[in-house]
Amino acid sequence: MVLFVRDDGKPALSPLIRPIEDGDWPQVWSFMNEIVRAQETFPYDPEMTAEAARDMWIEDPPGRTVVAVDSGRVVGTAKMGTNRPGPGSHVSTASFMVAPHARGRGVGTALCRYALDWARQRGYAGMQFNAVVETNTAAVGVYERLGFQVVGTVPGAFAHPTQGRVGLHVMYCDFGRT
């Protein structure tokens, strides 16, 4: 385990981020299933099977799916690729999941930085997130610190299990290209 200091002065993990391998899926599914069933941060079907989740999460090239590993244990995952085909193909997108036991330790930030670097290296003009649950303030804060802005919110588009219908943010980070 490697520790570094977060922007707020608290210790954080600096996980190894690498492409996902077949043997990683059971660990990814264990926390992905928990996150999706909680219905608090992702608009995915809580009854999704491991097979359907794998088909949805693992990106085909030129996209990429990675895991964050600490001490041999998968603590997070990200997928990244083109947001939309055709006239929108110059904009990237990404999604992130962090194992509950690893939250608040910089794993999500490290994964987001990785995705931003990946997209910039491939010449994308920016990165767009299509559905960030507005009550997921930890994620929104990370994204804003890394240069994203909320460009719109769809009111009541997400049925949160305890807070009722809440908004879904569309967030964008412009890489300065036109």
C-alpha cells in the first residue's frame, strides 16, 4: 500500500491502475453488485446479473476498462470511451465505482485522473458525464476539483431510495480544444 496526502491533507491511497483482467471480475462484481443494489448512485437495474453487468462494464477497444488495485485487492474500477458516435465522437465519457471499504481514500480521484489522462492522450476535446446523481456529493466534489462543471440537471430523473426523486447532473470538462 502506498499512501499520499489528499488535497484536504488526509492520507489517501495511491493504487496501481491497470487494465482489467478476467480474474478481476469476481472482485469487481462483489462491490458493483452492492453499489447497484443500493440504488443511490447509479441508474442501473438493481436486479442486473453479473453477466449483464460484465457485458455493460467491460469496454471494447478503443474504449478501456481498468481496475485500481491496492495490496493485491481490487478497490475500484473505471470504464472510459467515446460518449456518442458520429458527430459527438470527439467527446469522451467515463464511469467509476469504488469499493465501499476504500471510499474517501482517493481511489475515485485517482481513477478519474487516469480517465482524463487517457482521454486527453487520445485527442478528445473533453469528457462528459451523462448522469451524475446530484445527491452523490462526494463524486460531484471530486469531478469539480478535477475541472468538471455541471452544465445541466434533469430534475427528478433519479429515484433515490431515501431522498425520493432527485436530479441527474450532466457534467463536462473541456480540454481546451475546438
